[in-house]
Amino acid sequence: MGSNGRALSLLAIQLLLLAAAIYVGVSDAAFPGAATVARGALVVLCIAVSFLAGEVARLRTDFGVVLKALQVNTVKATPRDDKAAIDVLVAALDSGNAEVRAKAHVNLVRITGQDLPPDGARWKAWWASARDAFSRQA
């Protein structure tokens, strides 16, 4: 669902909650026999949740703008240093943590295009010979 669809959904929820608040507050048939305090609390709850739905929509919009600005500025301001990343990933193949080793291997294959096994010694040997001439393929 796109951002317009989400905004419309949240607006519909807000309107339904406000309509429910009005119905409960005005109509004796809404909850027959319910105490006035309970009905009043339900009205306040519906209004509060409606307000929160509006805030969620506003925050989504604001965060979307901030994220876009960060992504654009990060890409422009910080050149990517694949060689430094590969240095770190090759070293991570010697980690004591199997999950770290696995993630390092997956990312090494992705960045370098090499299909070496997850063996730190093999990657170190390859990287020692390939580092100076390495440039990432598009």
C-alpha cells in the first residue's frame, strides 16, 4: 500500500473513531445501562486514539522526508570505500562467532564477485594479490 493509501486509511480510522465517540456520547442506545462515567471514558478513549492515528500519519511523513534527505546526503557526501570494507570482512572471517563469519562471507562474495569458500586464509591470499588493482564492478 502506498503512502497515499496509508494516509487515507488512517484518515478513515480517525473519522470512524470520532463518529464512534459522538455516537457513544450522544446516544443512550450505544451502551444501554452503562454508567455515564464509563461512556465518557469510552468517548475520551476514541478521541485519544483518533488523535494518535493522526500523529502516526504525520510522523510517517516527517520521517520519510528525513530518511530521504539522509539517503541523498549520505550518498553525495561519503564516497564508498569498498577496499576498507573488504579489509574488515576478510578479518571477520576469523571471528569466533559463526554468524559473523557467515555474514562476512556473504558480503565478500557480493562486493567482490569472487566465489571463494568461507575460508579466511583463502580470502586473505586472494585479497593480498587483488587489493591494489581492485575496483568494484557495477
